[in-house]
Amino acid sequence: MMSLTIGDPPQKMMAIVDTGSDVTWFQCLLCTDCYPQNLPTFVPSISTTYDTINCNTKTCDKLREHWCELDDSDDDKNNDNNVCKYKVEYADGSFTNGTLSKDLFGLETKGSNDINFPMIVFGCSRNADDRFDEEGTGLIGLDMGPLSFVSQFGVFIDWKFSHCLGRYGNPNSSGRIFFGKDAMLLGTPTPMVTKPKSAPDHELYYVNLIDISVDHKRLNIHPERFLPR
């Protein structure tokens, strides 16, 4: 989970960190069919910096699945009400859909001052599958897709982030995520493998898989079998 704030005044959110998708989204007020969450849902009408994304824009076209829809809700600040609607489906069958939006994002820093990222594009979810963790109010996408947090503000974070995981199985153990110059890589690095942009799922992260061990015994599979296809 990743702690952050959205909007002005800031509203506290807790995001599921996902390095396998790009669309960041949070459950919003007036959600018609959402999973239960511990923290309050995001209220767009409270934020003075919140806005929706117009349909027929380059930003809307970056979505894999989107459509246009007239929206007369109170949180729509576009004059024409013709907003960009999105849908994201995940490998486990879970999904979210809603209104593509933008607002101020705030992150904690190692120092005393938090840092704000202006007008991050994210999904204001109106419908989300109940398989998501109730500890999270949404999800932050960190792959290399066009709408991921890394892609939107790569120039400010030097296209780098690192994630120190908490101890597995210990609910009291927490991790840290670092962006930009604070991103650290300890130990022996594992080279990243990239796919051509024309290949499916080229925006995901890949590593070289050398072999598989079962019960501490190597299966001696030829490394070429693991190359991305």
C-alpha cells in the first residue's frame, strides 16, 4: 500500500501499488457499485483543483478502453459535460470503470515537507469489483504505459522508482517506495528486459529468468525457453 493525498484541500488515500498496469484510480463519492473500504472515498466536489478530462482528447485516447458520455454530475467542471469514461480489466478478472479525471497529488518525502505533483490524470471510479483490498481506496499504476504515474511525471523523477517490500506474512511490517534521486538499488542488480513497442504488453517490466528450482534442485531448463516472445 502507498499513502498519498489528492486534491486541495488534500484528502488522504491509500493506494494498492501495481507495477503491471498504468491507470491510477480511486473510488469516488456517488460510486454506484464499489467495494467496501476503510478510509472515506474521494469527494471531487470538495477539491478546488479537481477536473474531468474532456472526451476526444489525446489523453482520453491513451486509454485501451474508453468512450464518451454526457455527465451532469456535480463534480463535472467541463462546460460541455462530454467527459472521457474508462474501463480497466485485470488478469484476475477484477475491474474498475468511471470518469477520467485530473487533480493535485501529494506524496510524503524523507524530509519535513511533502511534494505535490500538479494535475495527475487518474480514474474517478464509479464501479469497482469487490476483489480489491478494503485497506486500499484505489490503485496506483507504475508500469511504463502512457498514463502511469511514472510516465506522467518521469521528467520530475528521472524515470526512476524503487520499492522496498515489507516482511512477507508480517502485517506490522511496512515497506517504502522512493521516486527519483532517492530510488535505491541494493545488492546485485538484475538486468531489465524490454520488448519492442510493437509487441504486446511492451509496457510491462521483465527480467531474465535463468532457471527454475524445485525443492532446492535446479531443473536445468535452457534459458532461451524463458525469453520474451
